[in-house]
Amino acid sequence: AGIRPGDTTFHAFGLSLWLAGVTYVQALEAYGARPVALGAEAGVPKILRYIEFTRPTALFATPSMVNQLIERAPKEIGKPVAALGIKRVLCAGEPGAGLPA
């Protein structure tokens, strides 16, 4: 997916012990990436602030979380998500990632 050792990634999936949770974080660490594992449980405002602070190049999240971040960023942090430096969005967990809209 284009993740390289040393890349900062942001984990906005739920932090469960199952497939998209802690196992993703552990795999990224083993690969040499630097995952920021805040998790969906933190809520959109906190996730946006942490993304702004940590400047990840990749975001791991469900399509609905990505939509929430896009819609709420201007109000929550005063800028669009596009201004945060994310180059890759990796989605799973629900339908929607393949829809052009």
C-alpha cells in the first residue's frame, strides 16, 4: 500500500484485538512504520487534532470515518483534511471505499 519504514501512519479504526485493531498497529510497528494508534473511540474532534499534530502520511480508517473527518475538519480545526499531509487512505471494515463519491 506504499507504506515505508519510518512513515508515520494514523490508526483511526477501533482499537479492538481483532483484524483492524491492535493487529494492524503491531504489523506496522514490526514493519518499521510509526503508527499513531488513537483509535476511533477517541472521536472525530480529537482524531483531527492528533492528525494535525502528528502529520501522518497514511490514514487507516473505515469509509464512514473518512467521510466524517472530511466533513468536520473545517469546523473542528479550521482547515480541510487535504491540508493535513495525508497521502494514502487505507479503508476496510465496511462498504464504500470503492465508490467514487
